[in-house]
Amino acid sequence: MKKDYAAYTTRKKLIILLLMAATLAVALYAIARGSMNFSISEVVLALIGQGDPTSHAVVRNIRLPRVLAGILAGAGLSVAGCVMQNNLRNPLASPFTLGLSHAAAFGATFAIVVLGVGTIQNSSTDAVIINNPYLVTTSAFIWVMVATVTILILAKFRGVSPEAMVLAGIALGSLFTAGTTIIQYFTPDVQVAATIFWTFGDLGRASWKEVWIMAAVVVLVLIYFLFKRWDYNALDSGEETAKGLGVNVERVRMAGMFTAALTVAVLTSFLGIIGFVGLVGPHMMRRIIGGDHRFLIPASALCGSLLLLASDTVARTIVSPVVLPVGAITSFMGAPLFLYLLTRGYQKR
Amino acid sequence: MILDIKGLAFNYPGRSVLQDINFRVEKGDFLAILGTNGVGKTTMLKCINRILKPCEGVVLVENEDVYKLSRIDLAKRIGYVSQRQETPCYTVFDAVLLGRKPYIKWDVSDQDIEITNQVMELLELTDYSLRYLDELSGGELQKVVIARALAQEPDVLLFDEPTSSLDLKNQFEVLKLINKVVKSKQVAAIVTMHDLNLAVRFAEKFLMLKDGAIFAAGGLEVITPANVESVYSIPVSVEQFGGVPVVLPI
Ligand SMILES: Nc1ncnc2c1ncn2[C@@H]1O[C@H](COP(=O)(O)OP(=O)(O)OP(=O)(O)O)[C@@H](O)[C@H]1O
Ligand SMILES: [Mg+2]
């Protein structure tokens, strides 16, 4: 029996290792492919600081930050969705359904139009220029945190139940969308284009500086969530049982939701809106690896990374040199896979 | 004395549920709580375990105020099995292992695994180890949550109708087991029950609730036809049958 249990956990660890290997493979492929194609050995040489200067520059300065941004954002969004779903005990919880993405879009629109930092220029590749990206990023971040704090205050002081928080999030999201629409309605077309362009998430917006910030946030958050994995497991058995097992349910929930939302705020304000990963990544893994957060948290993170990285690679290579919006490709690739997993049900053994 | 409850009172908004509850539980006690549906048995257990906050009164466990302990310290002293269960997608082993939650810092220790295995053997759950909770029958699930509470190794065990979906054999075995644990580890169990015959067979102390207050408390001597009739409004007779008391409705 003990052996059976060991085999059972080994299987889960193997899945995680497989996901890691797959992410690494896709990452290498993604670095190699683009307007200039390299072989894997050239990529490896460039990564360790050898090889010719051109490949070195392209790999180190353009491809690598983009790939890392994909890995980090996928992991962060997916794991944030995973914790939100657990904390609110609602399978529909995600950055999107909680209105956080809409809040980010509103924040960006607000900065571009009201604070007037966006214009348009007539070049074919990069039609929209945002003069002051820091202001847009800051504004998006602030509005996501406003949405987060509003939801948490409703929960803490107005007694909105965790199950109802997703409903509150949807209401808040539509409020922000209405705000965005009103601003856009009174805005000249060029600026509207800039605001819409911002909402199409794009991994290419990340330079090394953003990558470092995202890396710090995502790694710390992952460690924090892993630290709380037993609390999240207990919470799955119901609030009362969790309290009986020594979990300070309200505090764990507030901290978990705040941390998850903060991650979303950082990633979204740097990269724009990337939907779907946060909802679907954890659910895919629940079906493959089970609900145990010891395995679900790392697996969700890796699944998100893999999904977003693969989508971005397709998005920028399929009709190269045009780069398709990564959010759309994520849905195109993820939705059929997810539907398949849904119909297949939970894989128990 | 392991648990001391003084002047406990609880209200839901606009509805008074419990008033002036006082009782003590000693080490090695198996206390049955009896009373009609909706009298407040579940509410009382939740107040003891700080899932609900009473409006008045104190609960002391080993002379420490339950409301001053941290949740995790409380979970090391009091275990709770609720009347209703949820079935997350976990295996039986993981569900029982969760009982070790209050002791887990970063990861489970060998001792945690050892205790989990022992408890699963005690309750004959070993064959179910890798079954998922939502693949169990109601009775099997009930045994799993009882096992989780035992794995928690608290000083006081609170069970809310632990035998309601067990068959005759398992009712006897689970209650016998709880009794044995209580005696051998010198802990206490407080168990709500609806089956008076099971109660008189396994518990030594009884607490009868009526209208949100204690109607009678004590040993087997409180299970009299008069007391039972005024609590349940059903006339009964209490007979001795082969040395075991039986409560018979008449
Ligand atoms: N959340 C709640 N809000 C308001 N009233 C409640 C709530 N939960 C329970 N009650 C009421 O409190 C009273 C006591 O409920 P409790 O669950 O403690 O009864 P019980 O003795 O455990 O009953 P049973 O034998 O049916 O389990 C009941 O009248 C019930 O209707
Ligand atoms: Mg009850």
C-alpha cells in the first residue's frame, strides 16, 4: 500500500518533470525561430555567450527576453487563477472573470487618452506609439489594484460570500468596460486605436528590465503559494473543516487573493491583457494531475508557461513577419485542447 | 478536566439558539449530546471549536481559553468532524493525511505518514487508500473523515453525527473505536447522536438539550423514560436486555 502511494506521487512528479522538459524544448525552439532562423546549437552557443555577434545580439536582446516574458507571464497568470479558484471555491474565478483585466484596460485607456500619452504613426509594423509607456503601465497597475481592493473590501466588510465574489467581479468588470467605452467614444480614432492595441497582450513589450521585475514577482509569489499549499488543500474540504484543521480561513483567503491579484496587476500592466491562461491552465492540470495543491501549483504554473510560450511562438512565426495577437492564438490553441480534456473528464489514475 | 464550558450562549440574527450552557468534560469521557433536530447541537460544537463565535461564555480546553489560542494551536487540541462533508478530488490517503495539517511546517514528516497509515489500518481503510473521495459511498466517506480527525491527535474530539450513514457493523465498530481511543489516549470525545440505543451502549455521559438549554446531564441515570419523553415527546420505556440498557418507544 505504501508502495502504491509512492507510485501515485511519483507519477505526478513525472508529469511535472515532463512539463518542465516540454517548456524548455519549446523555449529553445522559440529562441531559434523568427525572422532570422538559428540552429539549436547556435542558440545554445549564444546563450552561453559564444558564437557570432549577430546571433548573440538577436538571441540575448530580442528573443530571450520575449521567451522569458512568456514563461513568467504564463506561470504567473495560471497560478494566480489556480489560487483564486481555490480561495473563492469557484471554478470560474480567474483574472478575467474577476474584472481585473477590464480594470487594466480601463487604466491604460485612461492614461493614453485622458493623460494623453498615446499617438499613432504611419509605419507598417508598429503603427502605434505610446510616448510614455511607464505612465500607461502605472495607470493599468493602479486600476487593477483598485478593482482588487474593492472586491476584497466587499468581501471583508460587506459580507459578500466567496462564491458571490466572482459575480461581484463580473459586475465590476462591466463597470470598467463601460468606463473604457465612454472614454473611447469621445476620443479621436487614432487614440482609440492606441487603446485597443494596448489591450491586445504582447510579450514583445517586455525588455530585460521588465523581465527582471516580473521574474522577481512570479518567483516570490510561487514560493508563497507553495508555502500555503496545505492550507489550500484544507480549504477544498470546506471552510469549517479547514478551520477545524487550523487554517485561518479569512486571513488565508485575503492574502491569497491579494497576492494573486498583485501578480496579475504586474503582468498585465507590462504586457497587456492575456486572457484564458488564468482560467484554463489550472483546470487542465486539475484534470490531469488532480486537485492536490502540492502538485497542482507547480503543474499549473508550467502549463501556463507552456501554453503561452507555444501560442506566442505560433503567433509570431505562422504569418511572419506579421505578429498575431498572442491572446487570440492562446484561445485558438487552448480552447480545443481544453474542450477535449473536459469531455474526457478527470483522469484518476 | 480537559474541557470546561461556562455560560455559553449563541444567537443567530433574530434567533436565540443556545442559552447558558455549562458543562465539564474529563479525560477519558465519551459524552453523547442528545436532542431534537434544530435544538442547537451542531451550533454548540461549532462554538466549542470557534467556528462560530458565541455571544457569551467561555470555553476552556486544558485551562486555556479557546478564544485566545491561535487557530493552529486550537487544531492541535480540538478536532472537529462536521455533519456535512464535501468531496474534493483527493485520494483517501491524502484526505486522512490532511489531519496532520496543524503539525506540517513545510512538508509532511515520516511520522505524519506513519500516523496516517496507523489510523487507516485502525478504520480498515487501507484498501481504499488510492480511491478518490467522490468515488466512495456515504458510509465510507464518513469513516474517512473520522480517520482524519483521529490523525489530528487532538485532546478533544468533536463528532457531529458520525454514525448517521454507517451500517450496523460500522456503527458499532466506529463507536467502539472512538471509545477505545478516548480510554487509551486519555482524551475526550463529544458526539452528537440521534440513536439513543447506540448512545447508551457506548457513551458514559449524556447531555440532553431542550429549547436551547441543558435539560439533563449526567451518567446513564439521566436516560429515564420521563426525561426522554420530555425531550423527544415520545413515550418510551427503558429496559435491561442481557445487561445492556435499551430504549424502546411505546
Ligand atoms: N446559518 C444559520 N442562520 C440562521 N439560523 C441557523 C443557521 N444555522 C442553523 N440555524 C438554526 O439554528 C438552530 C440550531 O441549528 P443546529 O444546526 O445547531 O441544530 P442541530 O441540533 O444540529 O439539528 P440537527 O439534529 O438537525 O443536526 C436551528 O433552528 C437552525 O434552524
Ligand atoms: Mg446538527
